[in-house]
Amino acid sequence: MPTTSTNAVPPNDSQPHDARLHNSRLMKAMRREPTDTTPVWIMRQAGRYLPEYMAVRSKVTFIELCKRPELAAEVTLTAQRVLGVDAAILFADLLPMLEPMGIDLEYQKGEGPVIHNPIRTAAEVDRFRELEEVSSLQFVFDAVKLIRRDLPADIPLLGFAGSPFTLASYVIEGGSSKNYLTTKSLMYRDEGAWTTLMQRLARSLVRYINAQIDAGCQAIQLFDSWAGCLSPSDYRRYAMPFTKQVIDGIRPGTPVINFLTGNPALLPLLREAGGDVIGLDWRVDFAEGWRTVGYDVGVQGNLDPVSLMADLPTLRSRAKAVLDAAAGRPGHIFNLGHGVFPEVPPDNVKALVQMVHELGAK
Amino acid sequence: MPTTSTNAVPPNDSQPHDARLHNSRLMKAMRREPTDTTPVWIMRQAGRYLPEYMAVRSKVTFIELCKRPELAAEVTLTAQRVLGVDAAILFADLLPMLEPMGIDLEYQKGEGPVIHNPIRTAAEVDRFRELEEVSSLQFVFDAVKLIRRDLPADIPLLGFAGSPFTLASYVIEGGSSKNYLTTKSLMYRDEGAWTTLMQRLARSLVRYINAQIDAGCQAIQLFDSWAGCLSPSDYRRYAMPFTKQVIDGIRPGTPVINFLTGNPALLPLLREAGGDVIGLDWRVDFAEGWRTVGYDVGVQGNLDPVSLMADLPTLRSRAKAVLDAAAGRPGHIFNLGHGVFPEVPPDNVKALVQMVHELGAK
């Protein structure tokens, strides 16, 4: 049954391949249609916990892996296959899209991303260029094409990008941050410069995301990984309008998962920003979270990622608690509340996927 | 008017000094009695942003400052005096109480606290000794006596301690942590060892806190600085019972501020754990936070600490937004949502205190 949500996928049964994607577990759940069991994928499923990933990663740097389509495709496809998850997610990073915007980005060993020319004043905002056209990010779209070519016909491919606030905080802080002192200082002291920066990011994101869709992605996840540092009134004023601008600009027909971590009090506003599915981290009770965002959207999440460090009976009971809270309501996509940690035993991730498929069976 | 809360201060007008404390702004607000204006103090008010603090701190290490009562008293008293706040808070740290419990603690330059013998297994829990008596922490109580002797008679002195979960996470991780992987792994894999550890912490905290009260503190704040990493069901199971045990063990007649940061979804459970006043960080809307914890307790908070980096008109409008949300309801103690940052201009902190007293006047 088609939904009323803005980005719901219209039926397209003319091509068998498209029909199988359209009727896949994940795409059905995005439309809140019943599925045979609960679909599941794992944030950062192609990651360092996985020996198959490490085998590829050991030969190249992180940024090379992002920029070599055949390698990005390989780790994406392998993770989907070995885990048996219901979606693949493009292997990529949030930040390379900033390079053609004038950002000097480096991934330092063990340090994470560093931006050598952070933007901290109104004058510096002027040199932050909007992404007018996306050809310099062709490596991303080439990876999408390779992945889509080789993925099983019933497995959707998720594209993704950072939400404007999260990208802005990287650009302003010059890397990850504990307190977002510099970001919020600019926000509070120069709202004009802030708005200019965020609008450039939002327009750039729309182009980047739509090019991912054109290349073959079936759905999109937005990651607002750092917006949890904002109060509700600050999120509403300084972040939400730009996330909404991105979602409103995404090509109709492609469902959007809108994910934010770090502050359950923002959930009503996250919903207001848009999306067909709202991502719940683990800080909120699942049933309470779905009630809060409303049953007219789907939800994704919300197992604490550290659950994967537990023994299997404990992991099972924790997964079951989430599924019990979902109570079989169509529109639930099982996932962790945030990305899987490198320390996690890969067998536990595989076991979790099986548990969800078994326990979620209707 | 006395309240029904368990730790409310009974009137004691027999001694003029006690009467002035009893009728101070802060103590009245803790009992949800009307005050002439909104009381205000600043978490970490004796901290690195303050030149008077740095002048003392430059001569000794951080741990020496904690352990030399005359210096701890000096920075405590100076901060209260130069800011004009309605409370002093003992200068101390959460972790030195762990040393007599068998923890090998070091404050490394620029690195924060490091514990050289973290506790990670059931066997290691056995060597974590309960604090049977508090004489090895006499430096804390001596500081309390010195401060109380020299504080103005209408300025209460707050004692404080970490909540059991926050202390446990330090003990297990060996320092601060991003993901609490080791803490939660122990919690999930060996609940018996976890419970033993938490009970020892809770009983030790009761003795430590009551000794602060005996030495001269008028109220106590508990800091659960890291519990925001827990889901509501995990907080209820693994943290709340032990926080409740501490609060229930605090000498009756001394009000308790129960503070947690990082997860607004825990507020109903924080309330359930106890306390006369519930601390709100900045992630939650003030009015929504007070409604959530109930109007039969006071609230403290909740200005985003980065607001102090803004220009004064912005700071004023942000402070006013909190006061407007409190709507003059008795029982509001103005504070930041977490500690003041070292980068903040001290004049802004002084200006904030004046703004609150002016805007909060009844």
C-alpha cells in the first residue's frame, strides 16, 4: 500500500529487476508495508571489525579505499554478502565531498580526519565554494554503479551523506570535536555567516545525493552524527531548516532515512525536518521513540552497539527487546543505534542478523 | 514552607548563622520556596577560565591543589566572591576518593586522569576495596571547614561527588572514554561483578558525602557525567538502583541536587532515583524538562555552556529564555547545563550572574 510520505517509492513493475528491488524487505519497510521478517542492516557494516574489510584496507589508505571505485565496491558487496543483511550501504565517507568545495582534508593515521583550512569567520565562509557540479566526485558514482551491477537483485543499495550541521561542525572545528565550542561560537556570534555556510552545504548536498541516486542508489540515509550537542531551540533555529532543505531537494521517489544521534529530545524536530524513516539511536526507548516521531513514519535502530560485545544469549535478549517493542508494526528497520565498533567479534554481527530474521519472522 | 521531599532542610533558627543559611536564596530554592530573585551558581566556577584560579594553579599541580586544604579553600572562596554567585562549591575532584579504595590515580598533563590499574574482571573487582572509613580523605573535610569558616553567612557551601555509574566507568575504562565499550562489556557479561562494584561504590559514597556534610556542607550535588551513554532500560537496571542507594543514605536534612548530562530520555528515571533538585543539561528544553521531572522537585540548569562565548546581547537573550521558561516558579536554580569552559571570558560569567539576578527579580 503506497503511503503519503513525500519520498515514497512509486511502484515500477515494468522491469523485473526494479520490481524485485521495489518488493524487497527494506524498500517495503520504508513504505511501512508488511514484510516476511524484519529487515536488518548494520551501520558501518563494511568496517574494521570485519577481516574481509581489513584484508582490502591493509593494502591502501582509508582515503584511497574511498576513491578507488573497484575497492569501495568490493568492501561494500562483501559486507552485505557475509552478513546476509537486507541492504548494502555505499562504502564512502562524509567528508570527501568537501574537497571540491575548497576544504583541505587529510586522514591522519589513528587521528581521524583533519581539515587544514577550517572556516571560522565570515571572511573565511566566502572561500567555501558551493558544489556547483559533481564531476569531481565521480569516484563515488562509479562505485555506486559497480555495486549496483553486482548486488543481488533484491538488495537495495543505500547512498548517504552527512547532514548540514555535522558537515559544518567538521568544517569549522577542523576535525571532530568534544564541545563544538568553535561551531557554536560562530552560530551565536554571526548568524549571517552561519546561514550562508549552511545554505551552501544544503544546496551542495542535494546535488551530491541526487547524483548518487542517478548512479543507482535506491534510498538515502542522512547522518547528523554531531547534532546531538544542540538544544532543541538551537537545533530548530540553526540546523533543522537546512536538513529540511536537503530532504526536500532529494529526487522524489527515493526514500530517506533521517538519522541523528546524541539527543533524544530532538526527535520531534528530526521528524519535522523530514524523511520516510527516522533513525533512533540507543539513548531512547524504542517504543517511546516511535511514539514520539509518530506512527506515520518508519523507524530504524536502536540496539546499543556495545550489545555486540555481550555473550550471545544476552545479545539475543537485547535484540528481542527491540523487536518486542516494535510489536510487528510495519515500518521497522532493525539496526544498531550507531555504527559497529572495530572491537566487535564479526561472528556476533552475523549472529545478530540471523537472530533478527528469526525473531522478527511474521 | 517545608516540603515533603526526603532531604529537605528542617528549620533551625536557634543559631543566627544557621538561620541565615537556611533562609539563603539557594536553600530556599531547594525547598521550592519563593526567593527575591533566581539563585545562580556556575558548575566548575572555580576553574581555568578564571585568572584568580590560574594564579593559584600555576604554582601547584592539579592534584596538589585538590589535596592542600588552604589552596582548595582559596580558589573556592575567590570564585564565589568575584562572581557574586549564590553558592560556593567545594573545589575537589570526583576521583581522589578512589585512591583509598585501591585505585592508582594519576593526573597527566593535558591528558586528564589516568588510572593505572583499571578494574575489568570479576577477579579484579575483588581488589576494589570499599571505603570503610574516610580519614584518608581528611584533606577534603579540612577544606570544607576552612571554606565554611570564611564564606559569607548567607552563602551555602555545596559538597559533591560522582554518581556510581560515572565513577565505575572511570575505574573500568582507566580514564575518560568515548564509547564505554569496556564498562558496558563488563555490565552485560558479568552482572554479578558489576553489582558488587557498584554496591561498594554506593556504600563508599554515602560515607564520603556524609563526612562532607559533617564538615560543614549545606547541600550536595551528585554528578553522573557519563551516564548519558546509557539507554533508559540500561540506566534503570545498571545505574539507577545505586544512585538511589547513595541518595537514600545521605543524612536527612541535607538537600541533594541529582545531575546527569548527555541524555534527556533519562530524566524520568533520574527523578525516580531521587533528589530535591534535578539537574537539567542544555540538551532538553527547560520547560519540557521541568514538566518531565515533575513540579514537586526543583530544577537546576540549563543554559548551553557555549552561550558564554556569545556577545552579551545574545547571552542575555539566551539567559532570559531560560528564566522565561521557569516563569518565576519557585524551585529554579540557574546554572549552565554543564561546566564552564576554560576558553570563556571571565567577564561574561560575571555578566551572566548579574543578568540572572536582574532578570530573575520578582
